Amino acid sequence: MSLPKLSRRSRILLILAAVIILALLLGARLLDTYVNWLWFGEVHAREVFSTVVLTRIVLFFAIGILVGGTLALTLWVAYRSRPVFVPVSGTDDPLSRYRSAIVGRIRLFGIGLPVITGLIAGASGEGDWQRVQLFLHGTSFGQTDPEFGKDIGFYAFSLPFYQWLLGWLFVATTISFIAALISHYLFGGIRLAGRGGQLAGPARVQLAVTAGIFVLLKAIEYFFDRYNLLFSDRNPLFDGATYTDLNAVLPAKLILLCISAICAVAFFAGAFLRNIQLPAIALVLLILSGVLVGAAWPAVLEQFSVKPNANQKEALSISRNMAATKDAFGLNNVQYEDYSGTGQASAAQISADTTTVPNIRLLDPNVLAPTFTQRVGRENFYGFPQKLDIDRYDVNGKTQDYIVAAREINTANLTGNQTNWINKHTFYTHGNGFVAAPANTIDRAVSNANSDGGYPIAAISDTQNPTGKGLDPANPNAPGIFVSQPRVYYGELTNDYAIVGGQAAEYDSATSSNYHYDGAGGVPIDNWFNRLAFAAKYGERNILFSDAISNGSKIMYNRDPRDRVQKVAPWLTVDGDPYPAVVDGKIEWIVDGYTTLNNYPYAQQTQLGEATEDSLTGVARQANSSINYIRNSVKATVDAFDGTVTLYSVDDKDPVLKAWESVFPGTVQPSSQISPDLRAHFRYPEDLFKVQRELLARYHVSDPQEFYTTNTFWNVPQDPTQEGGTNLDAAGLANQPGYYVLAEAPGEANPTFQLTSSLTALQRQYLAAWMSVSSDPKDYGTIRVLRLPTTAAGNSQVDGPVQVQNKFQSDSRFAQERTLFSNQSVTVIFGNLITLPLEGGFLYVEPVYIQQRNQNSYPQLARVLVSYGSKIGFASTLGDALKQVFGDGANQAATSPTQPTTSPPSTPSSTAPTTPTTPSAPAGGTGDNPALDKAVADIQAAISQLRAAQQSGNFAAQGEALAALDAAAKEYDAAQASAPPTTSSVPGR
């Protein structure tokens, strides 16, 4: 029986249908490829694109030919060696019908099946281009493993490729064996009828040879399995070859290798000796040896020899794991210092401190984004990321840390007519300005829930105020952070495309709505082919027909800095928190990039996603991939104006980076190209810090016996400021994040910008260690650990973060502030709980924010909590809180609010103002007191000045007006004291 013949018309229709389906399937991919090709040209990284695409194409065809070609050869041999005559069991024999159908369409099956199989295999394997490129360009580490003496580069670059290639050979062999089995059965070479069935000679030869090849590949796999033992996870305490692996599994692999080779010879011999008993015996031998030698013997040794003496038996493996882990994660040069943690600082010592106390950070970047948006964002379409950033700047000769952010365009906040296509994509195209606020102070202290104060002193460097004046309240006209190009086209909130240049005018500021982009960013869209391509890409016909697109127009897409770096350097793992910095007058996004491996022998496997998970919001989360090697080898910058991506090497010795530089020559700039201004803004990356902190909690131990007992391990504490964070029995609570601070590092005389974290004892809440990593250029990356006594007990133990938070919240003064914190219209937000070493002890500082419960409100700093030893301070300013803890005079070193505290209006309001409330002037004088009359006139003038400044959004002028108002109010109080009583008052004071 044969398949019906198709007419010529039917064949033509089928071909047309196949072409249409293929076009639909490939069209979107070809369009994406073209759009990506244009984008890589914009960032001058087309060689990256071409290298990746070419490698994937070669892999696609290589694997497709390997698998599909092997299958085609198998089918051809089976067809050519089929029996000439095949008995038919009857007229209804199903095999006969299938056989006739296949023979009638032999080319369809003989060519179609291998092609389809090859296409599937090629599509599955082309994604492993990184493994192949690392094999081709791998370098030496200059270090060898302790067991086989092979260079680490073999494990990092060569072994993964050999295993990958072996895996595809197994796939090809398995598919071939199955295809040969089915083919010979259909063609009659294998018959199940009769006692024991029948196996034709050609079928026996082909199946035995194929099985022999499979077993031979298994022997090769056993050879490479020996090296894989160095990544063993047999022992839950550590990774690497255990005593059982070295003394039972390793010899077993060699034995199984020899047995597999012998069995392969037996299969080959059986194929030509017409004896299937020999291969059968070989197969049984292989299975039994695998069970007895490969599984049973290691299990017996583990159970009866290793476990009863594990601390001695595993000492060698633990020491190897400790050394490899410290090397793979950059923990070899940690500076440990014993620290009592129980020092008693005096008020005189605190007041004399000039490094740590004046720089104590009160502003929490994870809390204040709404405050920045309302007070500095101005227009509704400007916004800030959910998490702000911290960096240090030298302003007017003084270096301190600032809360910083780029004021970006946020098209999600457009409303009404702003959301039409023209406005969204051609008019509201970019942000404007770099915002900075001193991290250690606020404008005014808060007295109650309706007080106007507790806000950052933020200044914005934008097109109207490029010098950033207003950052210093004492001198509002002094320049702040100068930005020569404040326009932000690329940022964390810019997740949609924008069309710029040409004739289309763009919104630039409140006084300018006719800006035309003249930068290098964007892809030309002033030709019809590109317009058609992007119209299809975004499904937007306006791109084709809009007159806003003209000669010189460009389209900007892929505008997120992190995404841009990831596309330019697909071999990097990118940090989750890019941050903006002003470098040589330009706003640059700085993005940290990591080179990682998961096959560094003996190093501990770490889940990247779990290790970097903490209570921070507004940061990109890492995929939970397993790694056992990481280096922050690359710092990338993305220009906020033109999107230029530049990669800089910051670890020229990293062998993994060297390999990728060989794959993509010229894409990474040497460290010598980093300008001093850029280097001054490098921060130690948070994700790397979290991974190292997680491992340092165990790998600070140097003795294998002590490591095995785990009793001196540490824990990363849970964040006590999160919801339920003080509940020790709660599940699923996130870790406390690391905090950037400007403070005196242990053993240093000057303040350094550093990333810090507390560490507690294993499953206990008291403090065990304090960790910091320097971000200063002179000692960047230096890890310092203050180690508290392990035998501390009772009163000599130092409270950890959770214990301190419990003390804060149970303090009587905190409970007494019911009108502030128990008000149902107010939400209490606990800011970052920072731990600072100070005079032999630890100072804990936590800002407490309040926020009205309505959509227009935003957080304001209400109180500051301080703990040192057994004492607690709780006040509206840091200075007063320190005074409560250390005594009179301790407040002198703290940075005070820049303006005096004001009392609230007599009528409470449930809505927090979006701009500072403007007080009203007192009644006019009687004429009997000229000083009083002058003071009233000055107050009225200052109020008028303040109102005008608020309406224009000029924060520098607001600062000047508030200073004038305060001076006039003091004059009024002095004049009123010398005059008869009056009913006039100064509201808001």
C-alpha cells in the first residue's frame, strides 16, 4: 500500500503554505536581528554582535550536521542492508503497510527526518556559544589543583567543552541506535515471530557497532569523571573531593574505564563474529561493575569508615576547600583585627571626633525616593528610581557622602493628553538634572506629626542651575556639583523608546520646550526602510506616517544602563544596582560587571540569587545560578546623554577576563584609561560584597577541625527594620543589606567611603564581627573584619542588630511619643540601622521616618535612635540623641539641621504638604516701637520672597528666604520682649 499521489496544484499550495509559515516563524527573528544589528552599531560594538551571531550559526550547523548526519547515515545503512525478501504474516500485516509507505517515500523519510532532527539539535546547541569560545581562547591561571596537578584553566575552559561535546556524541549515538532498531524492525531485519525471534546479520552488525561506540564513549566519560570529583557535593558541609571520593570513587572510575573499554571491544567483536552472547555478557558485566564498584563500595566506605571518623578523614579535603574558596572569591587578603566591642566612650571623645560622628548618615536611600519626587521632581513626568544611591563628592573643599539620583523622564506618570503618541515618544523624551543631598543632615527637626521639616537639603544641577548651587544652606549661592550636560536620555526609568532629533521639538525645562537633540545617541530613522522596520518592531503605524520624523531623526531604545552593558558584554554578570555619578561634568551611570565560573576545583558552590537577596527594594535581582568563582573585573559606564557604553578593566590579572578579551578584542579598555575623576566615584559593588559576606561567615575559620564543628561560624543578620524583623521565629525574612558609610575605618586616621555589615554568632543574635570594604582609590577592595571575642558571655556580649532594634522599640521614650508614632494617620518607617565602630565599642544609628497615610505624602525624618553599649538615645536630632547617651557636649560633633525647629500650626492637617508651608506675617506694629515695625516689615518681605520661590520651584531661593525669615523672626521676638504685650504671633514657629 502506498500513499496517494499529490497533484501539481496541491504540491504548489503546500509549498506556498510552507513558505508562509517559515516566513512567519523567521520574520520576527530576522527583524529582531536587524534591529539589534543597528543598536550594536550605535554603541560601536558590532564586532560583539557579529562574533556571537557567527559562533551561534557555526554551532547550529555543526551540531545539526553531527546529529542529523549521523541519523542519515544510520538510516541509509539500515535501508541498504535490509533483507531482500521479508515474509508477510498476512494481508493485514501492519508492518507491510508501513514498509510500503516508507519505501514509496524513501527520500521524504531518509532526508526529512535527519533534517528535522538536525534542526532541533542545532537550535538546542547553538546557545552554548560561550562554552565554545572560552575553550578556544582559554588562558592559564598559573595555579594547579591539589589532586591532579592540572592548571585551573583546564577546569575552567577545557573540561566544560569536552563534557559538552561528549554529551552531543551520546545524543547522536543514542538517536542512531534507536533509529537503527526501528528501521531494521520495519524492514524485517529484526523479527519477533517464533521462539526467541530472529536477528539478521546486517542488523546485528549495525546495532552492535553502535552500542560499542556508546560504551566506548562511556569509557571516555569515566576518564573525565575523575576530574569532576573535584566538584563533588557528597558532603553537605563543603564542596570538593571527599575522603570517599578520593579513596573509593576515583579508583572505581579507573576500573570502570577499563571495563568499559573491554566491553566496547566485546561489542565490536560480537558484531563480526556472529555471536551476540559476547556483547550480552559484556553488558551484564558493565552494569554489575557499575553497581558494585561504582556505588556499593563507596557507600560502604562512607558508612563504616568515614562517618565515624569524619573530622580526621575529611581534614585534608576541608583544608583544600577552604584554600580554594578563599582564592576563588577573593578572600585571601582579609585583614582581621581583634576588637572588644565593649569600649566606653566619653562625651569629650565623641565631641572631639572629626571623622565618624560628623559624617553619620541619617538619610536612607531606600526610603526617600517619594520625598525626592515630590520636592525636587517638579513636573509630573519626572521621577526617580525606587532606590536612590549614595556616593561621595568633594564640594567646596569638603568631602562627604550624598544621596544622589538622576532626575529621569518617567513616561508611566504621564496623564491625559500627555499620553498620546507624539507627546510620549517625541516630546517628553528625557530627564533633566542630577540631584544631591548631604546624607548627614536635614533642613529642620520635627516636633510632631504636622511639623514641616525632616527633609533632605537637595540641590539639583540642571539646565537652569548647572552649578548645583543651593547644596550648602549656609552659603546658598556657593556652587555645588557642576554638570555641563544635565539631560538624561538613558536611565533606570527609561524603558520605552524615544524619537529625537530632526524637526521634532522636545520638552527641556519649564522655560524651554523647543530643544532639539544634538548628541551621538540613537539609531537613524530618517530612511523609509528603518521606519518600516521599527514600525513592525513596535507595531506602531505612527512611526511610518508621523511628520515628527524627518531628516536627522533618531530612535533611542534599550535605554536602561544595566541592559545596555549586558548586551555589549553578554559574558558578564551585571550588578543589580547601577548608580549615577558626575564625571568630568557629565552624568555617567556606573555599572559593575562580574566574571564568574561554576567549575573552580574544590571551591564552594554558592547560589548567586540567594546570596545577594536582602531587604532592599528597587534593585535588580540576580538569577539563582550556581557559581564558585567571581571577580569584579569590569567597571562599565553609560553616558546618560548619548548612551555610550565603555568597559574598563579593573582586574587585569583575571584569567577569565583575559579569555573574554581574546574573544572580543578591543571591547574592554585597560585600567590605565580610567580617569582619576571616574576612579574617585567607584564603589565596591553590593552583590559581590553580599556573596563574600555570606562566605566569610564560614571561611574566616582557618582550622579544618574547627570548620568541621561549625561552632565558630557566623550568620548574616536579618534586617530588623523590615516588617516582623524583630521576630526571631519568623520565616522568610530577608537579610540586612550592607550600608555605604563615610567613616573612619579600623586603623585609619581619615574617613573612608566603605561598605559595611554586621555579622552575628551562629543562630544567635549577639554581635560576632563587623565587616567593611573600602571604596577609596588608595586601598580599594581592602576587606577589614573586626572580630569580637568568641568566649564573650553575659554583660561582655555586644548586642546585634535585632537586639538593638528590640531595645529601641521597647524604650519608654519611644512609647511616650504616642502623638507622633501611634497616630492612625501616620505610617512609621524605620530607616537603615547602621553599625559603626567607635572608641572600642559599636555605635548603632537608625533614622525613623513618618509619612502621612495619603497618596500625596512622602517620608520625613522625625527621630533618630542611637545605641552605644547599654544606653539608648532617642531625639529629634542626632546631636540630642548622642547627648542622651554620652552626656553634655557629645552633640557638638554631630551635624545639626540647617534651620531651627518650627512649631506646627494650631490646626492639624492630614495631608503632608508637597512644598514647605509658608507662614503668615504677624500683625503690624503700633508705631510706638520702630524696631517692632521694622521686624514686621522684614517678616512680610521674607514671606513674600519665600512664596515666590516656592511657586517657581527655586530651592536655592527658598533657602535664602527661610534664612531671612528666621533672622526677621528673631528680631521680632527681641523687639516684642521690650514692648507691651500684643496678641500678634508668628505662626509656624
